[in-house]
Amino acid sequence: MHHAPILVHPLAPAGGRRVSLRAEGQDTVLGLAFDDADVIEFLRRAGVPDPDDAVLGDSELVEWQGEGPHLYAAEPPDTDIP
């Protein structure tokens, strides 16, 4: 089974997504991202070549867990307030 080396975890309750790097059987947390620019910066600092393409393109380097790709904030509850 193939696992992408970069994980973008499900949304945190307060918003944002943890980003981690899998290497040699260990996950290293790179940071908490609130948008694609954050993820790109974390990957740039980690030495990932072409981090823009890895995040914004169709890359097998990034695994988006939980919600779909590029979502960083929980949807507000759909409630009717009289």
C-alpha cells in the first residue's frame, strides 16, 4: 500500500489542519495550516522541491485526510435562529 509522504490531517475543531511529513517510519509535524500558502511554506522549509506543485497540482506527494483538499475552516452550523 502506498502512503504519501506529506499528510494534511483532518480539520481541527477550531479550524486549520495539521501538516506532517512521513519519513523513515516516523511522522514529523511541520505546523498547523490555515490556508494553502501555509502548507506550501511548511514544505518549502522542509526542503520539498516545487512545493507549489505538490500542494496545488495533482501530486502523489500529498495525502489530504478527512475533508477534501484545500479546506481549512469548519462550515458554520446550519441553524435557523428566529
